[in-house]
Amino acid sequence: MRNQDEAIGRTSTDKAVAPPKSSSDQPVAGEGSGSSRPTVSATGQANKKRGSGTSSGRLKYAIIRLAVLLAFLSLWEFSSGRWVDEILVSKPSAVYERLSDWITDGSLFYHGVVTLRVAGLGFLVGTGIALLVALILGRVKPLGRVLQPFITAAYSLPRLAVAPLLILWFGIGDEFKVVLTAVLVFFLMFSTVYTGVQAVDSRLINAVKIMGAGRLHIFRYVILPSALSWIATGLTICIPYSLVGAVVGEILAANRGLGFLVSRSAAQFNTSGTFATLSVLVAVGYIANAFAGATTRRALRWQEAGAREANAARVAQ
């Protein structure tokens, strides 16, 4: 049985669905037709040059982005009070002062922790349930044909429309905001993973069935590896929406959290406080997306390595 597992694992890993490659990774027709070794060497040299070029390109674009940000902030600071009423748009210096005050008295940390806790719990609950349901409905096709239309119909319903009902059921505490966040990310995660499970190559499933694989082996060595890139994409998409759900819930009914700060500042015509909170949300969302992207790339390195080995094998033939 152990030898069977290893054979199935090698077969499914070699054929698992990998992200599409750019045309530069494909062998050039007619190049190195006399011998396969020079072609592989040229491909490796090209990859090294492309890697060094990518590093310099990232630095260049980072500098350009920083210059654009500084230009925008300078224009905002200059135009506030001159071209546009300051009470409407505030200005970066006032926003910085507001942030400094909140950091000093601890308000930013307190409200930020509340929002992150709600967003994190809602993300875990929503994506966990969606992943389980998508995997079950994706493999149990009769059940999927029955329930998938109902889930799609519920997906078209605006999530804010059910917020009053959720408040009635769960009150205005953190439970309401966690459930609202979970509902928001559930449908995004479900649709992505369900599509990925449906896209698994049936020929690969038939191949491991011929080798004597059961349902558990098929799920472990075929379904899960093939759908892993779709799962990672769904998680990356759901991270910012979990933050959106938490903030919206706090705006609707809360007395703490970053959403509460936005609502209170707007009600007091405190535009500097509003922009200060929005800037914190932008920073948190960007950091979360960057972390998710880095984690996804690290987790899927085995697919990248498998694709490169397959490409090298085709070139060598």
C-alpha cells in the first residue's frame, strides 16, 4: 500500500495543475536542433538573466511608485485651503497629526485590534465553511447539481440587505460583525474553489483509478494538489473582503473598531480623522495582501519546480 501511495503521489504531482507560464519559458523552435544540451544551457542562462532583470525592475517600479505617492501628497497639501475647502478634503499634515494623537493615547491600537480580530474570525469561519462545501459539492456531482443553483442565487443577493436580519439574530456585538464578514467571504471562496475542483483533469483521475486508487487517494493525490492554486487564489481574494466586512459591520452598529472611528469622524465633520482611519485601513489591506501573496508563492513553489522540470524534459527530447 505504501508503494502504491508513492506511485500515485508521483503521478499526480507530475500532472498537477500549475499556473500558466509566460511565452518566454517555452523553448524556441529551431534553436539547438543539433543537440539538446546547448538548448537547456541557453534556457538556464536566459532564466538567470531574467531573474536579475526582475530584481532591478522591481526596484525601479518601487521608486516610481514612491515618487507618484509623494507627488500626490504634495499636490493634496498645496491644494487644500487654496483650491478646495479644507473642511472637505483636510490635508496630509492634519491627517498625520491626527494619527500621531491616536497613537499617543492608544486609540488607534485599541480600535485596530478590535477590527483585526473580527476580520480574522470572519475570514477563518467563512473560508473554512466555503472550502468544505466547495470540495464536497465539487466531487459529489449529483449533490452539486442540486445545491449549486441555490448558492448562486444567494450569491446575487446584496450582503448589506441581510445586515438588519443579522442584527436581529445576533445583536450588535462582535457576533454580528463576524457573521457578516463570514457571509461576505463565503461566496467568494466557494465560487473560486468550486470552479477549481470542477476543472480537475478527468484523465488524471482515471489514470490513478487504473492504478487502484480509492476515493481518499484521489482526493489526496489528485483533487487537492490540482485545486491548490485555486484555493490560494480564493484566500488572497477573501483577505481584503474580510476587512471590508468587519469595517462595514462596525459602521452599521458598533461603539469600537476602525469602522466606528470612520463613522464618528464623519458624523463630526472631522475629515482629518476620517482620512486618518482610511489610511490605516489601506495600509492594513496592503500588508495583508502582500503577506498572502508571499505565502501563496512559497506554498506553490513545488508546482513551479514541477513545471520547470517538465519544460526541461520536453526541451531535452
